[in-house]
Amino acid sequence: MNVVAKSTSLAPLLKSTTVISNGLQPVIGTASLLATQRRLAHTDIQWPDFTDYRHNAVKDPTTKSRESAASRKSFTYVVTATTGVSMLYGVKTIVHDLVSCLSASAAVLALAKIEVKLDSIPEGKNAVFKWRGKPLFVRHRTQKEIDKESQVNVSSLRDPQADTDRVKKSEWLVVLGVCTHLGCVPIANAGDFGGYYCPCHGSHYDASGRIRKGPAPLNLEVPPHEFVEGDILVVG
């Protein structure tokens, strides 16, 4: 009879028991193998504190939002303006570096202009130079050639241009030695008009570089040039 009574008194302990954990407090356990554990998040997990990151105007929970709006907007405007200026400066730096990278080097710029000593070209002769990879004709014209070209009827030309519009000094003609038909190099002091002649397709130019006969549609190109110190020609 005593054995039965002891067995009956142990029955409640064999039932499932729920054990509650409270932070780091020790857990009350039983001899039951069916015991489970339940954690309460609001008691053992600490929420982060962002007080140090909050604006001073909104730390007081009793303050109305409209009362601190001015100070908060001022701070936002300052941050936005600072960010905008920084971005503009960064974009300006990137664009400047990109343009500097794509622009011509100092070596290329040095070849963009050439100087020609005119006293080395006798009257009636045509000198050939190289400028930007193209032949450059510099002709020292005689007074006879100047008078002849100035009397040409401009309206009769295929590409009408007066002689005075093609030269800066009447005795010096500066043109590119590239035929306007297919890019051949004409021969100086040749042709039916005593100027330039392209033997490839028979284009004739006068002593002003104007097309007078043949398939070429335009006059020889006059590059940008200027005369400095009297006897120095700068092309480019």
C-alpha cells in the first residue's frame, strides 16, 4: 500500500512543465524530459539607443513638431547645399580631367603651326613645306602674275573668288597643295594658266590657286596664316 501511494504522488511531476526564462536568472527545472522553454523578448533583449544620433530639437517628447520645424529644416538645407556643392566640384574635376586627357598633346600642338622664312624663296618660285601632314605651297609671285590674276573676271570662274580675297600680301600666295578633285598633289608653275597643274585628271589652276580648267570643283584651299616681323610667315 505504501508503494502505491508513492507512485501516485509522483504522477504530477511527470506531466509537461513550462519553464520561463527571465534574462540571466537561473531556470527552474524538473525531472521531466518533456519540459519546454519560452523566452520573453521584452525582458532579455536590449533595444539599441539612438539618442546620440537624434536632433536636439526632437529629443523632448513633449515638444511639438511644428515648434522645431525651422531648426530642423535649416539643418537639412545646409546638408543639401553642402552635398550639392561637393558633387558639382567632383563633376567639374572629372570633366576637366577627361577633356585634358582627350585634348591634343604638346607635341601635336607644336606641329599645328609652322614658321617659314620668306627671304629664302626667290621671286617667281614656289616652295613646298609640310603642314599637318599635307603639302603646303608658298609662292613668291612676280608683279606680272599679280597684275594678271587681278584682272580675271571673277564671274567667269567655277569657284568665284577675287585674287585679293585669297592673299594677305599680293606677292605671297599660300595654299594647300591638295587638288580639290581627288586629293592629288599638283605641279607648280605648270598648266595652261601658269599656276598649278594636276596631271592625274587634268585640273588647271592659275597663279592665285583658282580652278580654271578640269574636273576639280573648288579652288585650292588657303590655310590660316599671318606675316610677322616682315619676313616670317606663320601658318596655322
